Amino acid sequence: MTSFVQHLAGGLFLGSIYALVAIGYSLMWSTTKAVNFAHGDSLMLTAVATVLLLGAGAPLWLAAGIALALVAVYGALVHRALVQPFAGAANTSGWILATIATGVMIEAAVNVLFGSLPRPLPSPAVQSPVTLLGASLYLQEWIAPLIVLAIAAFVSLFQRRTLVGRAMRAIAENPDAAGLMGIDARRVATLTFAASAALGGVAGLLVAPIIQVQAQMGVLIGLKGFAVAIAAGAGSLWSVVLLGALFGVGEQFVSAYAGSGFRDAAVFALVILLLLLRPEGLFGRREVKKV
């Protein structure tokens, strides 16, 4: 029973990280039908900036706040420089190569400037393990799922109750009609990319004290977050959170009972199988176009 609770709690922590990254992918895609394939680097850049600011003498709260602001600017620049220029081009998928290449360059630059060795990100919530129901995890791992639930609730309310959120939903529903209503689609899309990068940054702050900071820390997490977003489909944010939790828990149990070598293979095999059975995603709806 103790090992079951341990794996369940650890899986919920991992799942919350995947879900937070997946929410960013979902927001970008629903608003612009494009994503930043270097989105996983939002985690890394936030963690690296926080470590550097801490080294310069800034307190943790200030370092984390500045890092999140910087990564939001990064997300906005990605949209304006790498995604928006391809919006009206004949080859509209140019943003795929542009964002992937940017991610590779960013990771190489961080690897040279920051160093290849992992560095710790101190956090008061990872000082000593906390035991609950027989499971022993750091406090940060216990509270991360609650933080992600709160963020998902905030984003959901923001989309329904604010003008910017309604504009995001309007563009996602029909960008042409939204433009006729006076909505600046380009500005809203840029804000969406900035907010998505900030969400990835929060995921980085939650996971970095556990796994330490290095240039490639966001690659696999970003890929799994993308897999969660694709597998969930165009459903609500809560469907993304639920599927992220299921992926995290499943990954932990596969690693515990089948071996860590099968963990990633099982996750991506499940995504492929799910998409074969439901190409629109688990919670998505088939799009019907009248011609």
C-alpha cells in the first residue's frame, strides 16, 4: 500500500508538470493554429534565469518573478519573429522548422554559457521530505498539483470573464469573424504565446528544484506535454489536466513495475494508439466542414 501511494503521488506531480506545459500548447494552437515547438525551453530558460539571478544576490521571489517576465517576452518574440511571418505565406508550416531550429540554438547557447553540468535551484519546499499516507515526497511535489489546479481554474475564468480571454476564444472559434468585430488577432495571438511561455516557466520553477537545472531539461518534458495536448484534443483545459495526471501516474507505475527503460516508450505508444483510435483526441470533437 505504501509503494502504491508513493507511485501515485509521484505520478500526480509529474502529471501536473505535463498538464501545465500542455495547457500552453493548447492555448497556442486553439488561438493561432500554430505552436512554439521550443515551448519546452520555456521551462529551462526560466530555471536558468532564476539560478543566475539568485547568484547575483536577488531573493528567490524576485528572481522567479523577473525570470517569468523575461520568458513571457521570449514567448511574444517567438510569435512575432517566427510564427507570424508565416501566417500569410504559401508554406504556412514554416513556423515548425523555425521554432524547432530556435530551440536547438537556444539549448546550444545555454549549454555553452551556463555550462553543461546540472545546477541546483534552491527552494524552501525541498529542504526535507514530507511523509503523508506512507508516501515520502518533498513539499514542492505535494503542492505542485494544487498549484496547477489553481492555475487551470484561473485560466478558465480568465477566458470566460475577461475581454482578452473572450477575444482569445473568439479567434479560436472564427478568426475572420473576430477580425470583423474589431479584435486585433495579431496582438491577442502574441499575448497568448507570452502567457503560454509563462505557464511553461511556472512548470520549470516547480520541477527544477527536483531535477536540477541544465540546458536540455525542458526537451523531454516539452515533448510529453505536447503529447498530452494532442491526445486530449480540442477539449477544455480540465481535460488536459486530467489526461496529464493520467499520463504522469501511468508513467510512474510503468517505471516501477516494468522498469524505467519502458517508461517513455509506454507513454508515447499509448499516445499513438489513442490517436489511431480517435484522431481528434480523447476529448476532442470531429470537425465537420460543409462544402
